[in-house]
Amino acid sequence: MPFFLIRNDITRMHTDAVVNAANKTLLGGGGVDGAIHRAAGPKLLAHCLTLGGCKTGEAKITPGFNMSCKYIIHTVGPIWKDGAHGEREALVSCYRSSLALALENGCESVAFPLISAGVYGYPVEEAIAVAEETIRTFLDDHDMTVYLVLFDTNAVSAGTERFREIRSYIDDAYSDAFAETEKRRSQRLRSETELDFIGSAPMANFAMPQMAESKPPKKQGFIKKIKEKKEDLSLAPSKPEPIRPEPMEMPTFCDSVDGAMSPADFSSLEDALSRLDESFTQMLLRKIDESGMTDAQCYKKANIDRKLFSKIRSDIYYKPSKSTAVAFGVALRMPLDELRSFIAKAGFALSHASKFDIIVEYYISRGVYDIFEINDTLFAFDQMLLGTQ
Ligand code: ADP
């Protein structure tokens, strides 16, 4: 079931339960513990006084009081010494006991801070790895949405060594996209110039290409054909500023889907409507059958929750978000071409002008279909994650 990394202050999470990285007294402290006590109000301390503390690796539950969660689950992480004093086992136990308490209390969503990774000194990257592994194992068998809230750590960020290769892949893809745009723009300018060169106006266009886009030159009633293409090109700015396209997160709508019929193939609108192409839902269900996976195996792999899957299943015209559509494509291990056709059914495409798209393409083209690995990277590059959000 869904697991997400998120950058936030945990006291702002609207989950059923919020986990507190407490100390053994359960009477409040610094860091996330202090923030939770401040947000929950003094009744939390009064309640905690009745609990008799908590052992390392264990967890206790209280109401959320003034916080927007129903429950606060207090767990005590290990203090890091050198990694040879049972720190890992104790940390795994914190996540397991907290999740077990959440389950017992009917929670459908839980937010964890990075337990022990602050004052208790657990190395951040290792703390993240333990958290991810333990939560994922739990989610294999349980329906719950779990968030790991990374507050002030840059451990999962684009600048780290771990993401070096994908950084350069994104740079290359951006440069290609930029070069392609430039090529098309200069071809367009050239053909416009050949056909409609008027007085000195095109000179201004070349000098200020961006203005040319928004304000076409006024026609002055005569056309002068340029014969010397070389001369024409020499007017262009020698090397335009390498403006990197901003990561755009937008559903890219397609004109047509591979293999779809064109409007000219239909005799009337009624005819067209009676011969609709296979929908996204239909293709999804067919692909699940063909893969031999059960529905549950598929939506879990896709980081999608059961409720959303039921909704999609029961509506053949369901219009998923891009992150949902791509998530199913990844879960079904679709090669890139197939993924493109699949998400086109929902009106989306992959482009080199979007970091999200480039990252997805990077992993799929390498045969990596681990949604959590892809999501770590999307998170590092501040992109929306795959799965139910
Ligand atoms: P511990 O004593 O278990 O190390 P800390 O509270 O010192 O607990 O830190 C645990 C993690 O919680 C650290 O990564 C810290 O950055 C993070 N943290 C601190 N305040 C918040 C907050 N308000 N929301 C989410 N995470 C927080």
C-alpha cells in the first residue's frame, strides 16, 4: 500500500496517527518531541504522566489532543553509539511497534519522523534505509498509507552522490530538448524570413528572439525574398542563452493514441462514439490479467491504495492522474513504448521538458521498475511521487 517520503513539519500532517520520537520518560523534550507537545497542548503531558514511560524500541499511544491527528504514537528510538550495540534492531522495532499500534487502533494513515536521526545521532542515510525497509515490509501485508516525514535533512536530495548519474542524465535530456526547440525555432524563423521578410523588422526579431515570439512583425505590404541563407543565419544571435526549461508538471494531452482511428475514419459522431478505443481502465485490467498478477499485487506494486483501485476498476472511463497512470505502467513492467501508449489513454505523454518524465524514462529504459526507488529519486528532485497522493 502507499508509502511516501514528504518534506513537512510533522505537526502539520493530517494523518490518523502521528508518531513521536520520544524519550523514555515520555514527558517531552526537544526536536520533534517538543514540537508535538507544543502542538498537542498541555493535556498531552498530563496524559503521558499516567503512562509510566516507555522502553527503547517500544511504543505507546495517546489521543492527538489539539493536533489534527486522532492519535499520537510515542516510540523511543535507540541512541547511536557505533552501530554494534543493537541500534538497528531497536530502530526496526520502533517502526514495527508503532505500525502495530496504528493497526490495532484502526488507523488508515500514519506519519513518521526520522526516528533517532536527530539528537540520538543515528546516521541519517542509514536511518532512512531502515525506515523505508521496515515500512515497506509491513505494507506488503497491510492496507495503510504511511508517510516518512523528512524535516531538515538533505540526505535525499538531488545534490548527493547517490543521484549523480541521474543528474547528468537529466542535464543531457534537457540539453537535447533545448537543442530540439532551438532547431525548430530557427527553422521556423528561417522559413518565416524566406517568405515574409519585411524591411528591417526581422532584424529586430533576430536580436530579440523572445519578443519575436510574442509580437510578430507587422506586414508592410511587400515581400522580399532572401536568397542568401548564410547571410540570414548570420543575423541570428551567435549562441542563445542556455535557458533550461523549468520542470513543468502538467498533464501533456495528446492528439491521438497509437493505433487509434482518425476522425476521418468515422461516418458520423454517433459512429465515432460507438467505436471508442479501449479505455485506460480496460487496458489496465487487460494488462493485469496478462501479467498473471492479482489486482492486489498490482495496486500494491503501483503504490496505489485499494480504494482508488476499486474506483478505477468500477469506472471504465476513469481519468487517473498522471502519477497514478505511470505508477500502474511501472507496476506492470511496461517497456517505454508501451507505457507511452498506456498513459496516452489517460491523455498523458512523456516529454524531455519535464524532470518527472525524464526520471521515469531513466529508470524504465534501464529495466528498473522498483517504484520506491523511482520515488526516492522523484522526491530528491522535488517531483510528484508515483502512486495515490
Ligand atoms: P531523536 O531524539 O529520536 O533523534 P529528534 O527529535 O532529535 O529525535 O530528531 C528526529 C528527527 O526528527 C530528525 O531528523 C529531526 O530533523 C526531525 N524533526 C525535528 N522536528 C521535526 C518536525 N517538527 N517535524 C518533522 N520532523 C522533525
